[in-house]
Amino acid sequence: MPIKTGNQYIERIDRQNINIWYKGTRIEGPLSKHPAFQGLIQTQAEMYNMQCDERYLAQMTYPSPDTGELVGLSFLPPKSVEDLERRRKMIELWSNRHHGFLGRSPDYMNTAIMSLFTAADILEDLHPKYAENLRRYYAYCRDYDITLSHAFIQPQASKISGQIDATEDSIAAKVVEIIDEGMIVTGAFMMATQGATCDEMLVFPTPSPSLVDDDNPFAFAFAVPNDLPGMTFFCRESYAATSTYDHPLSSRYEEMDTLVIFDRVLIPHDRIFYYGDEIYCSRLFGESHFHTHIAHQIITRYIAKTEFFLGVLESLAEEQNAELEPFTILPISRILTFLETFQALRLASEIGASHDKFGFLVPDKGPLLASTIHFSEFYPKMVEMVQNLSSSGLIMITSESDFSSSAGSYLHQYLKGTVSDAWYRNALFRLAWELGAGVFGGRQTQFERLFFGNSETVAWRMYNSYDNHKYFRQIIHEFISPEDPLPNSTTDVASK
Amino acid sequence: MPIKTGNQYIERIDRQNINIWYKGTRIEGPLSKHPAFQGLIQTQAEMYNMQCDERYLAQMTYPSPDTGELVGLSFLPPKSVEDLERRRKMIELWSNRHHGFLGRSPDYMNTAIMSLFTAADILEDLHPKYAENLRRYYAYCRDYDITLSHAFIQPQASKISGQIDATEDSIAAKVVEIIDEGMIVTGAFMMATQGATCDEMLVFPTPSPSLVDDDNPFAFAFAVPNDLPGMTFFCRESYAATSTYDHPLSSRYEEMDTLVIFDRVLIPHDRIFYYGDEIYCSRLFGESHFHTHIAHQIITRYIAKTEFFLGVLESLAEEQNAELEPFTILPISRILTFLETFQALRLASEIGASHDKFGFLVPDKGPLLASTIHFSEFYPKMVEMVQNLSSSGLIMITSESDFSSSAGSYLHQYLKGTVSDAWYRNALFRLAWELGAGVFGGRQTQFERLFFGNSETVAWRMYNSYDNHKYFRQIIHEFISPEDPLPNSTTDVASK
Amino acid sequence: MPIKTGNQYIERIDRQNINIWYKGTRIEGPLSKHPAFQGLIQTQAEMYNMQCDERYLAQMTYPSPDTGELVGLSFLPPKSVEDLERRRKMIELWSNRHHGFLGRSPDYMNTAIMSLFTAADILEDLHPKYAENLRRYYAYCRDYDITLSHAFIQPQASKISGQIDATEDSIAAKVVEIIDEGMIVTGAFMMATQGATCDEMLVFPTPSPSLVDDDNPFAFAFAVPNDLPGMTFFCRESYAATSTYDHPLSSRYEEMDTLVIFDRVLIPHDRIFYYGDEIYCSRLFGESHFHTHIAHQIITRYIAKTEFFLGVLESLAEEQNAELEPFTILPISRILTFLETFQALRLASEIGASHDKFGFLVPDKGPLLASTIHFSEFYPKMVEMVQNLSSSGLIMITSESDFSSSAGSYLHQYLKGTVSDAWYRNALFRLAWELGAGVFGGRQTQFERLFFGNSETVAWRMYNSYDNHKYFRQIIHEFISPEDPLPNSTTDVASK
Amino acid sequence: MPIKTGNQYIERIDRQNINIWYKGTRIEGPLSKHPAFQGLIQTQAEMYNMQCDERYLAQMTYPSPDTGELVGLSFLPPKSVEDLERRRKMIELWSNRHHGFLGRSPDYMNTAIMSLFTAADILEDLHPKYAENLRRYYAYCRDYDITLSHAFIQPQASKISGQIDATEDSIAAKVVEIIDEGMIVTGAFMMATQGATCDEMLVFPTPSPSLVDDDNPFAFAFAVPNDLPGMTFFCRESYAATSTYDHPLSSRYEEMDTLVIFDRVLIPHDRIFYYGDEIYCSRLFGESHFHTHIAHQIITRYIAKTEFFLGVLESLAEEQNAELEPFTILPISRILTFLETFQALRLASEIGASHDKFGFLVPDKGPLLASTIHFSEFYPKMVEMVQNLSSSGLIMITSESDFSSSAGSYLHQYLKGTVSDAWYRNALFRLAWELGAGVFGGRQTQFERLFFGNSETVAWRMYNSYDNHKYFRQIIHEFISPEDPLPNSTTDVASK
């Protein structure tokens, strides 16, 4: 069973018996018909259809090494520069489809599980079966085109409890029992984005400190279907609406976030990736170059989103007869500057890629980290540009149905733009509103700003990615106390 | 008929036969029962009740000079420092009630009409009846506690049409005919905030350039009830919700914005404040110190809102056990800095008040202009502080009904805060969400950022408020080419 | 011996036998003739002359309560609002004379010693003679118009040594011996600004932690003449020049910073303000409201400096025919905004002043803290405005002597401004250069930015100045869980 | 005569009979001995020596196509990617030698004249001899290793005069007469950086508007030796000092700026590149890709300078025991982010290079424009980082000679750093001072911030570099009104 179609994607989601709550009520009936999910599911179905479309098939798939059937190219573990390029082009096709608004576009998690797979060897140390589980699970996802979500952040109360309570009292996520059929897990996880519109969930909490010597019950990772007994999902309020005119973004791209509860959920043995030793959490993420691989997927999403904002700004300027005003040129030029920057950083990450110890090609980390820092700061600024260029137009906008009402002729008369009719101009401002003042846009801003952590966290990550701090101090030392005034003759010694 | 109660306010609103459209349908039935309006109407009714409450009566009212009955203190034209203080305390009571979220708190328009009233004399030049109309209308508003809205910005298409089309073809708002009963007006106005939840509307467009010699049809001002024949209101999408737990702000403070169409509306003669001569628009606003008087109302609203954000930040910090973290201290100290600043600027505007040529006391303009520039920049920063301090907590929040569902015990267990239970902590984050990512907050940011115009407009206003630019150049001239090195011996010569 | 004249000031400075080193050489001969000091000494002499000038005498002096002779008004401990106003006007006269460039204008240290004097009572607890010493020293400074400097920051090596070395090994400043004639002190102090151009120095280090139970040798404060045996001063490089055309600021206002070494300096008993108990350091500063009193002096200096920058910007704009350009209006309006802000904060600090437990009137702390935070951020922005408005004119400027050379006619021809001749225009850009790119301006920026500590320090100070953090959380608590929806009826409850 | 040595460079400079004025006096004697020039000349001599050093010879030279002798590689017109790489490595060698502080490192003007040469063909239209002159002049510079400066900005008075005065009265630079020997030019030029320490000067003013039909006297370009009759240079005040300890940067890198006057200077016919037709100014610069070629030289200078600041920050952090403090990690990570960014943009400019119509390889413009916008904003921020991390250490620093004085032992004792002795620590802070508060650093900041124009100018340049504004609006148009929902299948369509 290779790449799936949109219909297959929908069928699987609808077939699940997921225990999911929305505003105090358990959702019954197919998710694909539920207003909070239908738009996103439809968008995602169209994306799955793309990879089955003959126009894209070659660019978006490759033959499974196990089955020979065509599977999604974002599952491909890169071993050559060509692999990286193929991955990039595939990611770009989907990103241009969703314009960067889907943080959980399937290629994101496909890349994530691919990344963990590349480092499966390290699990051999703990137990060969864990390595085997991870490899098999990856192949399963790839060959069945499994749509994944992941969960790793626990609620604050869980974290505090994990630090101060005795192991048995702690409400931090933990393994409460090992039985013949598997391990039993209890705990809560924040922010499983698209938790409900995926097939399975990958769970890998940061282990709490444990007082016990071994078999740390807080240290584990696994993947399971979303509808195991004991699993409960809570949704936040949906930001979706049904009119693509009135809510052009949320009607298509609203990815529900969920809080997931595990209440004595049985995890089968073959779905456990490690258990009991907390160092495997950081080893697995570090040695699989998890952040680097996903950042290479994300930077293409950044580029698509930046281009979308550029289009919005250029459209707002044109529609308000302000294309050549300084207050228009300045923000647009700034977006162009960052568009060049993200494209250059992506290029540099590919050109500078190097093979890891397992033989996989890892993009250069530095440019990708730089892109995450830039985007987390620049995205809110693009939103502000939309706000400034829309002014009161961001607020006083009418609805699709107003135009077709018996009073609609007033709108056609008075709401014209410089080059467009009232209907289009109003649609453009509705789009600006969703980006710049609506709730969908509010979540996007928060998501982009904090996806890789707050400013201290990302600064530390960048600082630690360099191991040549002494090199730069040495430049100064030789400048102040020169012994040999001649510089090194090799290019770019600083960057590695 | 003096100050009105909340019930009287509601009755009048509901009694109107307003032609108002929401999402393609004309609203039938009482507005106070309509989901888009009921929360705001309820809040405003409670505010009107305050002024009838014996605990506040003395602080919020004064006897009408015409009737002797108690009327709202925000109608009081200040003639002394004590008047300014009384006005400020009254405004503070309402601001603390709505925490600064109501841009159209009744004291705003009461202050606006009071301000125009103080300059009614200038209309004598054009025609004594205009001056008389304005004075009578002010007294009517004051003595009947009329709830007002205003409209002056026209849609972009109207503005362009006013510049390029012949007068008869222009869709800019204009007087199309003068008849015995009054003048007939056609045109459209953006952004009549609370247009539907008021009794009457004050209309004073910026006149388009006119090619005709006199009787400029684009130059006029008037006030009318909201339900005259020919008036049509269009609403934007409502941001209101009914649960005060889930939407603590929008359920109380959502002020609907409306687009108002005048289609051959007959304006009775006694409601016309001027007509035909475009210079009266700028004269009336300038010589009534319109901006200064309303800015003195607004600065108290700023202070209430700043305090509210301070409380939110302090609560988020406490609930996340981060009260003494640098990333908490820095934003909170910054809010305290601006809280001191706004309080000082308000004080300076009162201490520095001076009498105008009509004998009314006008607060000092400079400090108030400074406050509007500071707040338009600082408000979005406070929102960003909420975003940064809430992190993913701004997104993954559950609903009131989830807590009472059969699955709610999970929430009580896992969503606790540092000092509060899960229910309160979740409520706090819902509040942070409405401020920092929700649609209500999005409009608030746009409103505060651009209320007095974009950054160029407000810079010009401040620049032009000074007439001593030479004085400052003279400091430099004397420094470079000193004749008398001794400074002036009087205090503060620069500030006037 | 009352207020001194400029000549008396110079004579005393020149009479000192100070051990001061400049670029490896001990300075011999009168400081008032030394290029590094003469400009500043001349400026300061003119300032002292002002207080003896009959035009200013009444505004700048008051009769000594001890001698009845006229003494400097900045020594006056304020007990009434009128006292605060008199102090402010006196400070303003000097500030307008030096345009805010003198951080050690005599009124600064006069205010400092006055402030410590007001809290002398607390030293009674430690020993009555300490209280008596402080009171007498204050009276001595006031009645003899002593020009003071102060020193409290130690070099980093001293601080580290104070933390890790045994008391006897530590190089942190300490009392090494007590003998009949007084206490013997050894240590080093950074940044005694104007250390050499003052009569005496006030020394009050932050005590290092001590392991001994009592008689902490690191805890002490005293004041001594600058030329005691064992004292050595090191100067930084001078930024002064002699041409007031070429270096209009540094030729007048360059305040030398010095590193002061105490090598077994004998401090007479009557000059010791406390010794041996480290808590008196923080008590003396806290209970004398040291920061608040000096901040009230400083805010007037801020205002004078802000006006000076305003004049520079306005002049640059005029001279380049750019007065009405948006890139000119924006920065000028911003300076006006902060000028209003500083004036309002000063006013608020005076109106909100309250009596301390010793009966002295202390300005309100909050507005003054706010001013220090604003100015430390805004000053560098004003410098940037000068840079942006001067462009390459900041760099390519000629010298006074070029104009009078045989080639000077070229300059007169080609360097004209819009309204001025080449000589004046070039002088204006030289001034802009000293502010925006010269070394004098560089020190000013660093001084203003960091005078009250880095951004974390000032944030903490502001945070801790409030004791009503609960009040603001309570606003939110009542909003979320209202019991009584009515707000408090008193004004401004939040600000205290 | 191929690449020159340092001695040859000095000899030529000293041999010139340049008419140059410093502080009102004409400089007599060799410039290489003059304090204002000697440090820079020595540095530049060492740089010329590098290209003759066998360690660098192969990396820094190539055989002249005319003479076969080795000439400087920065003269090489790139035709292949390898050429670009060779150029980059050569530029890097010199940039690492001067750490990016020389804006007029010889490779800058070598690149400039090379760039103009590549478009010499366009001058054929005007007159074949102009094309020939330019080609020959380029070959002359290359084969004789001519050190060039350039001048194109005129004083403000000249510009205004060129706009308002009649041609004959205008003081704007112009051709005043054509005679048999050549053309006679009169006018003034600002900011010939290193005007005096070069062999020749390239002059190409922006032509003033001319009222005459042809033979526009304001339109011309030429190159001449610096010591022709009628040429006069005025220097600004020198920022240089002689001690490399006390002034580590200015003692080596101070590039004097000069104002150059042409008073009836005879320009020989063979040195004229065009005359009389103003369109050749913009054509020559546009079609030679002048900005792009020099920006490719400059970006490597940016990288060297960024690395230098990184070293300073890391050293300051280490010396103050603050390596792992958040206030250290944040700025250092930010520099790393921009270091990655500049490296990526340089790479992208090379990878994306394309051949122009003359067959030369031009780096991709977009990434280079992005680098200039980033650096003009980021450089001042790096300076601010140095200021913040140095605090008062930026001000209170002693001199080299203080250490060797009889009082120097105090400094050795008290001024130690965390890892270094007092001498080194003081040297580090002197370096920080020159960057962050000294006059050399002040000019650097102004130079970097405004080199490519103010923020509006650079925004326009970026905006105009794109010709696909419609493309981005089309993204939005298809999103709002989709006809074919499938995205384009090619990579990176947006970037061209």
C-alpha cells in the first residue's frame, strides 16, 4: 500500500474511533463532516491527491526500498545532494499549495520520523529490539503513507509534579506498569497539533528527573494509533469557518490543536522505541539531527509564506493606489530582503551538507538555525506591515452574503478599489484581516514566534552549535598581540 | 429628562427602527437580544446605572444649567481646574468599569459634542442659526443623555471620486438638494463604531475639494437619529460570544463597527451645524480643541487599560511561577514605566490647562499628544508581552463546558497553575488569548495603533502643535556664536 | 565663607597637591592650564560666577542656617513644595548653561551630600559620632561651597578578590588598620568623574561579603581632600581640544574620568561616616532617598539636553532645506514627545512629593525612575537621529584654520548652507559630529545609557519601587471572578 | 610593471606633488611620514607586500592578458564561476588582513574600474574614443597596479546651484572649456576617501539638469593623477594616533576623507570616458553592474568585520567572567546568525551568477542587495553590543605609558581580567572603546550605515531590482479567485 489519495486519507480519519471532545461534548460522526475539521481535511486530501497526480508523481514520490511501490518523497533519507534537492522540490510543491500555513503539512512529520530512523543504530546499545522497532515503524509509516502527529510538551502542572513529587505521586507522564502485552502509560501532553486529523501519534516526552537508579519510568518514546483505549483528546476552540470568501485562510488551513490524555494506555512492545534510560531522549534527537532535518523542511515553508505576505502587501498597495509611496516601498523591500535571505540560507544548508556517522547527508545546521531565528522575529513584523498598510480597512469589512443581499448594491458602489471591483477588494481585506487581526492569524503569529522556543532558547541553540568560540577570540588575540600578522590562507575557516 | 438608567438606555435602542444588516440579513427584533450586540448593551446599561447609583451620583453628575436636573458630568464644559478634575474622576470611574476596552464609552462622544459646543460662536459668522443649532443640540444631548456615535471617514472610492469626478458624478458624500424641510444628503461613511447601539449619529466629513465657488455641497455637518429613512447600516462580522468564561472580553466589550449609507436622507434644518463653506470644518475642530478635549478623556482610558495589562502580566507570571524571572521583570517594569508616564502626562495636561478665547479651560495639548503617540506604539508592545509570557498556553486552552463534561476531571488534574486551580488558570489564559491572539484583541490593537492616524500623521500633528521651532534653533545659534552666554532666567520657556 | 566665585574655584583646584597621572607622566603645574582640564575648569568657573551674579543670586542661593551667609541652593534640603521648585529652578539655570552635558555639574554632588545628610539620624544607631560627622561634613561642604566628586565602583579584579580571597589577601577596598589618628584604607575605585577638578571625594563602596562576625573591614564610607598622602589618580585619555569652533562640546564640557588608588591612606576620625557594619551602606542610601533626590536633579539636566538635541535637529533640517520632509518631521516630533514626557514626569515628581520620616520632602520616586529608563533608551536614539540627518556631512568637515588659510576661499564658496554661510554651516556639522561620531559624544552615549545600571538593573529598581503588585492581580481576579463589579470610587488608587 | 610591493606603493605616494591642506596648512614632505597618514600607508604597504609574498602569490595574482606579467586578481573580470571564487578568496585574504575596516582596500577600486571596463562597449555609441579611453585606462591601472580613489558626491551648495542657477553661474562641477589639450573642469567633490593616499582619482559626478540641448557641461567622467595643477585637497581632522596599544584601530586603519576642489583643471583627452550626454552616467553604472560587482567585494569585507566583532564580544565576555550569561549569549548568537546570513548571501550571489550581454559573469544582485540592507542596520547593533558588554570599562581605560610609569604597578594589581593580565585586559577595552565610543568607530558606524544611501534609497534599489511584482500579486489573485488550484511545479520561480 503506497502513497494514498485524498479519499483514502479521509476514509482512514473517519474510520478511527477517536475519543475526542469539543466544547464539552464528545464528537460523534465523521470528522471530515465536522465544521472544525472539514476544511483542513479537504485541503490535506487535495495535497495527498497531488502526489498521485501524474503531473507531480515523479517529483513527489520514489520507490520504496522494501516494496518497490511509490512512496512519499519526504520519507526519503537523504544520502546525496540530489536527494536533498528532490526533497526540497517536493516540500516546495506542498508548501506552495498551502502557502506555508500548515505547520503539520504531512512532509513535516514524514521528515521527523525519517530523521529518527537514521539514528536507530544508537538504540542498539539499550536493546536491539528498540532499534528494530523504530526501523520497522518508519518503514510502516512510509509504505502505508501514515499521517502522523507528535506530542512531547507536558502541562506545567505535570512538569512541576515531576520535579517535586515522589515518582508514584507524580502526574508527569510515566510508565506505570509493564505487562506481557506492553507498557502502560499515564500522563498528559499539550499541543498535539492536528492530533485528531492524523492516523497515529509519536510520543517522546522530555524525561523528568528520576530518583530511581534505573528503569526511569519517565523516560520513554513510542508511537500508537489515535484511538487506543484510554486516550482522550480535548480540542481548543475552533478557528475555522466555512466561507472561503469570508475566512479564506481558516476555512482551508485551520489545524486543530489538542490536549491528549493517556489514562493507563497499553503501548504494545513493538511500538516502544526506548524505555527506562533518560539519556536516549537527548541522544536520539541529537544524533538523528532531528532539528536540522525538520528545519530543512520548515525553511521552504517559510519561503512560501514570505512570498504570500509579499503578494498581500503588493496587492494592498495596488488596491489603495499606494504602490510607489515610501510607506509601501519600505515594507515590501524588507520582505524582499528576507526572501533573498531565506533562499540563500536554504541554499547554503544544502551546499554545506555533510554526511553523518550513519552515512546520511545532513544539511548544514548553521544556516537553518539562522533561518529559524530570523523568521521567528520577522513573521510578526510582516503581520505588522499588513496591519499598517490596511489601516481601518482591516476592521470595517463586510461579508460575502452582504453583497448578494437586497442592500448589496451600495457595497458594489462604495467599496471599489483602485483596480478591482468591490467584491475582490473586500475579499483582499478579509484576507488581510485574517492575517493581521483575526484569530487564525493570531495563532499563526504565536506559532511562528515560539515554535523553536523563546528567544533565550534559540540563542542558546545557536551558541552551542558553534564549537569554535576560541577561534574568534584568537583573531582578537593576534590583533592585540600579533606574532604572525599574516592571516590564514584558506577560505571560510570561521564557518566550520 | 436627566441621566438615564441602563433600562432606559436599552429601551431606546430597542425602540429604534434601524435599518441594519448583518451577514446579508436585515436584523429584526430588539438589538439587546441579538448575540452581536447584547453583551455590549448589557455592559453599557450597567455603566449608565452607575451614574444613577447613589454611590457614584455625586461624582458622575451635575445639575443642568437649563433644567436643574442631574446630567452626566462628561457633558460639563470645563471652566476651572476643578471642572477638569471632576471630569477626570468621572471618566476614571467608567474607564475602570470597562478597563479601557470601550473606545466609545459614552463619555467619549459626550466630550466630543461638549467640545464642539464650546466653539459654537464661530458659526455665527456663517449663519447665526448654525450656532444656535449646535448649542441646542448639545443641550438636547446633555439633558436627554443621548448616546451618540460619529462618522467622518469615507470609503476610499468616495475619496477618489471626490477628487477626480465632476461634482454631480462624485460618489463622495454631499448635499444633493436643499428643500424646504432641510437638506438631502447622499454618501457613505466607514467605521461608525457602535453606530447601532447609539441613539443618534454626528456626521462631519472632511470636505472634498470643490470646483464650485460657493455652496460647496461636500462641506456640511449634522446630527440625526439612526433610523431616518434612507439610512442603511452594514455590520462587520461580530467578534462577540456569550460565555464570559470563554470570551471574557468580547462577551462584554465588543463594539460593533458599521458602514453607514445615506441615500437621499433628509436632514432637518435644525440639525445642520454648517453647510456650504469648507473652512468651517477645520475651524470648528481646531477652535473647539476637539482633539485636546477627547485626548483628555482618552488618556484616562489608556491608564485603565495599561493597569489591566499590568494585572494580566503579573497574573501570568505568578501562575507560571515566574514572578522573579528577568523575562518577567523586564516587561512588567516597562509597563510600570509607561503607567507613570501616562499618569504624569495627564497631570501635566491639567496643571498646564489654559483658557481659550471663549472662556473654557483647555487641557495642555502637548502632554496629551505625547500620550497618544506613546500609546499607539506601546499598546502593541503590551500585546506582545502577553504573547511572550503565555507561550503555547495562549493556544492550547479548553472551554468552560469541557470542565463540566464527563471528561472534565482530567482537566482539573492536569491544568493546575502555581497558585490557582485549573478552572481559574484556564480562564486567565483565555483572557490572555483574547488579548494576544483572538479577534477581539486584534481589533483592539489596530484601533489603538491607528486611532489618531498613522505615524506620519501623528508626527505632523505634534510638529505643528509647536510654534517655537525658532527658539530651539536659537539655542544652537547662541551656542555656536554666543553673544550673551547667560541663559534665560525663567523656568520652562521652551515648553510654551 | 559662602558661595565661591569662579576664581576661587580655580584657585583651590590649582592649589591642591594632587598626585595625578596622565599618559604615564605625573601632572605638574596648575590643572587650570592643562589642556585636558582647562576647558572644563573654565566652564565650571563661569557657572560658579553665575551664582554670584546679581541677576541670578536670588534664584541660586539661600542663607546658611549656621552662618547666615548665602550658600548654594542645591544644598537646600527640601521641606516644602516651594523648596523643590526653588531647587528645580536653580538646577535649570546651571543645566541651561551646560546644556545637560555635565554629569558632575556641582549641583549633582551638592544634592548627593544633602540627601545623605537628611538621613544622618540612622547612623546614631551605630555610633553617634558617625551621625555627627556626616552632619558636620554636609555643613562644611555647604558653607565652604566644596566641589565634590564620588567613588564607589571598584575594578572587577577587586570585586572578584573580595568574593574569593581571604580578607587579608583581598584586594577589595578595605580598612587595613585602625590607629589613633583614624582608619587606614587601601583599595581602588573606578570612574571618579571630575575626580581631579574637585576639592574632595566622597567614598562609599558596596561592601564585599565578609566572613568575620563584626567590624567588617569592607564596610565604610568617608570623605577626604583629593591630595592626601597615598592617593593616586590615573586619567583616561583626554577628549578635550582647545578650539571651540572645531570641538564646540569637548572644549567646554570634557569631564575627565579617573581611577583612584588608595594606598594606606589615613582617614581622619571626623571624616568617617560609618565603619564595620555592612547594612549601613544600603540603609544610608535607601533611607536618604539618594536615588530619588539625585534623579530630581538629573531630570532637569535631561530636559536641557533634549532641548539641545532638538535645536541641533531643527538646525540641521533648516540648513539642508529639509524642514518639512517626513524624515525630518518624524525625529523632531519624537523629540518633542519625549520633551513633553520629561517635563510631565518632573512635574509629577514634584506634585506627588511626600515627607519622609525625618520631615524632608522627597519627590515622587516613580516618575523619576520612569524618566531614567526613558532617557537611557532615548538618548542613543537622539544620537542616531543626528547621524541620520547629517549623513556624510558628519564626516567630511573642515577645520577653523582651513577657512583662514590661503585656500579658504574655496570653502566659503562651496560649503554654504541653505540659510547660513559656510563658516556657520561647517560649525553646525562639527557640533553634530561631536554628538554623533566624535569621542566626546561616544562617552556621553555610554554615560547616559548606563548611568543607572544596565537594563536588568533599572528594571529591577522599577519593579521593586512598587509594593502593590497584588493590587493589579486583584483587578484581573475580580474581572474573572467578580464579586462586586463596581470599581473603587477613589482616584488613582493604583499609583500608590 | 606588474603588481607593486609595499615600498613601491609608498614611493609613488611620496613622490606625488599633491596640493593637500590639513588644518589650515599645506602638507609638505612625504605623506608616509605624516602622522595623519603613516599608519594607513604602512598597513596598505603590508597588504601590497602580501600579493608579492610567495605564500599568497598564486591566490592573489593572475597574468596580465596584455603583458603576461602577474597583476592583481581583483582586476580580473569574471567570466566563470571559478573566476568569481578566485576573486572572493583574494578579497578574503586582504579583508582578513584589515578585518573589514578599510572601505578603500585596493580591491574595492580595482573592482570598480574592472566593472566599468566590462561595459566600455556602450560608450562606442557616443564616441569610439571614449570606449577606447576607458579600456586603456583599465589596462593601465591593472598593469601598473594603480591605487585609485573616486569622487562623485558634490557639496549641497553645488547641487542646489546646479538646479537653480543658469549654467554659467552654477558652481556645480562642470566642463568650463574645451581646448586642444583636453577639457577644463571646475567644481568640488565631497568625500574622496583615501584621496591623498592613492595615485589617481576617478571622477564621475551625477549630472545636474541642463537647460542646453546637447553638450551638457555637467555630464562627464574622467580619471587623473592627484597632483594636476588646479587640484586642491582639504582633509578632515585626522582620527589617527601612533600607539597601536592605545589606538589599535586608528593607528592602522584610519582612511583620511578629503574634499577635492577642481579649479580649471585640464583633463587630457585620453582620460575622458564620456562627455556631454547625461544618459551615459546611469547607463555606464547600470550596464557595468557597478553596484553588484562592488557589493561582491564588500560582502567579504562585511564577513571579516562581523567575525572581528564576534571575537571582541567573545573576548569581553570571557574577560569579565560572563561567557554563559544570557546577556552575553543573546548578542553573540545574534552575530552568529548574521555571520551565517552573510556567508549564505555571498554563496547565493555566486551560485546564482549569470552572464551579462558582454559575456561577463555577474553575481546575483538580489542576495548582495539584501546583504547591504542587513549590514547597514546590523553594524550599529554590533557597536551597541560592544557598548553594552563593556559598560563603564569602555570609558575608564588607561594608556600604554601608564603601565610603564613608576605608578604602573597599581594598574597591574587592580586591572586584571578573568583570564588575562591587566595589560591585555586594558588593551581589549581600548579596542572596545575605539569601536564603541571613539571617533574612529564613530566614522565607521556612519560609513557602514549610509554607504549605499539612506533607508529610503536602499529600499527603492531593492524594490526596483525586482521585475516580478505582478507575480506575487498573482499568487494572491489565484488564492482569492482560484482557477487552477495547482501550484507551479518548478523550483524557485519567485526568485527571478
